[in-house]
Amino acid sequence: MIQTETQREAPVLLFDVFKTLVSFDGDHVDEGTFIHLAQWLKYRLVQVTPQALERCYRDVNAHQMAGAAGEPPDVDVRTVWDAVLAGFGVEASRRETLVPELALVYRQVTTRHIDVWPGTFEMLDACRGFRLAVASNTQRAYTEPELKMLGLWDRFEHVVFSSDVLACKPHPALFRAALAALEVAPADVVYVGDNPYDDVLGAGRLGIPAILLDRGTPVPEGVALPTPLATLSDGDPAAVARVARQHFGLQG
């Protein structure tokens, strides 16, 4: 995307994804998950039992998670599945094709519901004049296709996920990566999310103010949390833009 000087100078609204832009019920993993995956691989001439596949996946994931620098850490599931398939003798040229497909099949069979959160498009429409970007705890292998599927991907100038930096919010790595990519200072950004701990605290650690969307995300006990710019309930899609404009001293 080619930007004018005016666009580059506009303040940034940086968004979380799940329970902020997207409603989601997933991560339902059981023994049936790996039965399905093993059968999927069998059709692609990779012979592995569900038990061996699950054991290898969990071992590789734990090993890579232990080596990640973030606190809390994250992995890139593409590297996990690549190592799993390599362990079962799948050559590198085939893994390039199989890994992204296998990651999406895993996501599909463990997801019960995914859709745009009601009012999201209206909220983003109201934010015209801001630079819009995403920084979220999730996997690029999953959520880039999901945002494209839901018609949200092209709304954003830049997107960074925890799998890109191997660290999850509230660790500052995700926010730092977004600031660097957008070439902005914390004072030029407002973060928008639903989680008082991950989002308000995480952004606040770098001096980024946050707008909290009140969607029932629990608050950890015994943790001192910054006060958000505003706490907003559903029903007024223009509220985020209105609060952000007031914060930055913009008209309209």
C-alpha cells in the first residue's frame, strides 16, 4: 500500500482480533482431532498412527515453546508441523505444500464457531482517517486466512501476530514489532482490545493507551492494571473512533 504523507502522519488504531474483531470458539482438541489428521495425511501418502502423530506434535510443540524467548512464549505452528512431518520422513519439498494445509485442517477440526463480531465493520468504517493495524495473540498460519475469509484482512495496513515474534501479550515484543513496522511512537497509537491483562496492561507497558471493549473477559486477581482511556460496551460502533479522536484532539 502506497501512502500519502498525510496518511503516514495519521494516528494509529491497533486492534486485537479475537473477541475484538472476531467471535471465536475453538481449540477443542481431543483424540478425534488426531484421528482426522492421520487420515488426512494417509490420503497424502504419509502413513502415521493418530497416537504417534499426537505424541510427536505435543513433544515438538513443547520443545519449541521452551526455546521461545517470550514470557509468555509462543511458537509458529508451521515450524512445529514441519518438524513433525520431517520426523516421519516427509521430504522438504513436500513439506512446503503439506504444512500450511495441515495447519489449516487442524484449525478447522478444532473450531466450532468463527465469525465477524457484530458491529465490527461499522466500527472500522467509523475509524476512517486513522491508520488501522492489528497486533494479536494468534497464529499467522490460522488467522491470516481467517481474516481474509471474513473480509477483514484488507482493512489493515499491517498485521503482526504472536507467532511472528514467538511471544504473547502482555509481553512487549508484539507491540514493539507493530510500532517498528508502522514507524510510529507509542504516543501516536491507541490499542483496542477486550482483555484487561493482555491488552490494557500489555500496551501500557510501552506507554500505549488502550480502549477496552467490555466483552466479559475475566480480570486476573492480584494484578494492578492501568486504567484504559475508556471501557466501551457493544451497541455503539462509532464509540472507538469517537474516543480516539478525542484522545488525539481531532475533529469529527
